[in-house]
Amino acid sequence: MKKSDFGFNTKVIHGGQTPDKAYGAVMPPIYQTSTYAQSSPGKHKGFEYSRSANPTRSALENSLASIENGAYGLAFASGLAAIDAVLKLLEPGDEVIATNDLYGGSYRLFERLYKKAGIKFHYTDMRDAGSVSALVTTATKLIWIETPTNPLLNIIDIQAVADLVRGKSILVAVDNTFASPFLQLPLNLGADIVMHSATKYLGGHSDVVAGGLVVNDDALAGKLYFIQNASGAILGPSDSYLVLRGIKTLHVRMQRHCENAARVAGFLKGHPAVDVVYWPGFEEHPNHEIAKRQMTDFGGMVSFNVSGDNYEQAIAIVEKLKVFTLAESLGGVESLAGHPASMTHASIPKEVRLESGIKDSLIRLSVGIEDSRDLIFDLEQALG
Ligand code: P1T
């Protein structure tokens, strides 16, 4: 049996991994070294300098490729460093079409750094995949999809978008941070690049900041590897180890995240202090059918607007939570709550944010893997 034929639960543990060559260590040692001895100039055992490659990082990169059903993985110092590497593929004058509801830091990177490098960004509501067509020009080089989106958990049909631009020399990149490969495999759906903030579900324990890219195409992998080495935003060996260790339990954590999120979403729906609940598992979620088709479950994130669109009330609620910690980030074992307008999405101008539907009364929950009963009690007392 080829390793690529393994099921997902086997891949997260064994995919791309071999016992260490020196002593058979089952987990890759943390090769905390910057350089490697050469017996003669250019004669070495496959590693020269740790910016170019490091065995612990390579183990993680092989794991990333395996779990995303890709051929090549690359690990970066953060999710944003991974996005930055993708944008460095572009030339001045190139155009990008991105989803209008996306992580504030991605928007900031696009608008504040790459716009001045001569890249043009168009934002559109990709819940209707057709909205992409009207924006495609001969200058379009990249489609940037986030699904489920951060923070409104909109669902974008990856295959439909990929089909629209097939054969047009336009790269389709999917930020798979919110879903993780346990829920969705963008490369199988026609995407060219999968990106991760491995800080989130892949790492899974809120103890590391990391990013990753996975691709299939040899030439694209070569260009990204060149950028990774030339720009140098690589993930260090200790952090690579932490992400690799996190990945080994991704499947069991994700099951519990999904179960708990379903219970939390069900509790919030119909609560008098809550207006809209955003969770793709609801049948009335606008793209529920697409979520059912392209994902294996509905994820661990739930967002909601406080009744009456009341900003002060939203702040009071997040301040009162005791089991949920008020903090940026998501995807760790512990439950977190965030207020996107003032935290993760504060770098998006208010009018742009409101246009995408991210109100000041929005609360975002990263539902952890605690007892769901305790999470619901906590929300009940805070909403009460
Ligand atoms: O934080 P970093 O590892 O650089 O990843 C950036 C990033 C990229 N894409 C998505 C969808 C993200 O959610 C993030 C980081 N997001 C948060 C810190 C947050 O709380 O939403």
C-alpha cells in the first residue's frame, strides 16, 4: 500500500514520516542547528544551511503535503509569511480577486504592502462563485479564497471558482485555516495552492505561530521554494516540531470541535439576547448545501450578532465569559471568544467591514474541546 493511499487518520500520524535515520527516533528530533558539516565543498548529507532546509522542518513539510493530498509542503514563520510568499509570485500590474470577507491581517497585507508594489486587488462576495467572472481580466493572476470565511463563516464553492478560471493561467489559492484538511481538501477540488495559518487547528494548542503552503505543481513548488529560501521567513525547528506534534491529533480534536460547535450554535439560535447565528451547519445557512458537499463536517467556529446590534452589549458579554477566554486566534483546544470589529478585523476600515457584514455587535467563538455543557453554561451566564 502506498502512503498516499492511507486514510486521513493514518496520514496525520504517518504521512511523509520515516523513523529518524540516526537512531530510529519515532518523532523527528528537533535539529536545532543552523548549519551542517561538509566533507568537501558541496559534499554533504542533503542539508547545508537551515534557511534552505532543516530535517525537522522537512518532516513537517512532508506531513503538510501528505494531509492536504499534495506533492510539496513549505513551512513558514507565520500564516501571513505564507501568504506573503504567494503574493511574491506576482509582478507589478497583476490583479488579484479576493473574497470580501477575510482575515483582517490578509486584507492589511494586500492593501498596505502589495498595493504599493503595483498589485491590484478586487474584493467580491464569492458566495456566488459567478461574481468572480465579471472581475477576471487578462491581468488576473490569482484568486484568493477563504472558506469558511473569517469571521462570518460564509462558504465558497471552491470547485465552482476553480472551474471558472481553468485553463486561464490564473492560480487559485485557498486559505484552509478555518476548515483544516480534516474537513476539506482544496487541491482535490481544483485549487493550485492551499495555505494555512498552522497557528490554528494544525498546531492546535495555542503554543506556536506558524504557516504553511501545499501545492502539486513542480514548477510552482520550485518558485515558492525559491521565495521561501530567498526571503527567509522559514519556520524554526522547535516550532516545526510543535506543529508536527499537533497534526498527529488533528482528526480527534476536529471531531470534538465540530460536535461542540454544533451544540453551541444550537444553544445560541433562538436565545433572546442573540440575533443572527453564523454556522454553516444550519440548514438555512445560505451555502449549507455547498458546505455539506465540500466539507466532511461544519467546523469549530461559530459567530453571532448580539440582539439589537448593540456594541456595548457585545463588549459586556465577552468581558463576562469565564470558560471562553477573550483572545485573538482560534483552533486551539481551549475555547476563545473574540470581538472582530475591535480585534482581528480592526485593520479593515469600518465602512469596508460593514459592507462585508461584519458588524460591531459580532462575537466570534472558537469552540474548544472542553465539555460542551460547561461552554453552554458559560455563554448562558454571559448572555443572561
Ligand atoms: O496569525 P498568522 O499565523 O500569521 O495567520 C494569519 C491568518 C491567516 N488566515 C486566516 C484565515 C487567519 O485566521 C489568520 C490569523 N487569524 C487570527 C489571528 C484570528 O484570530 O482570526
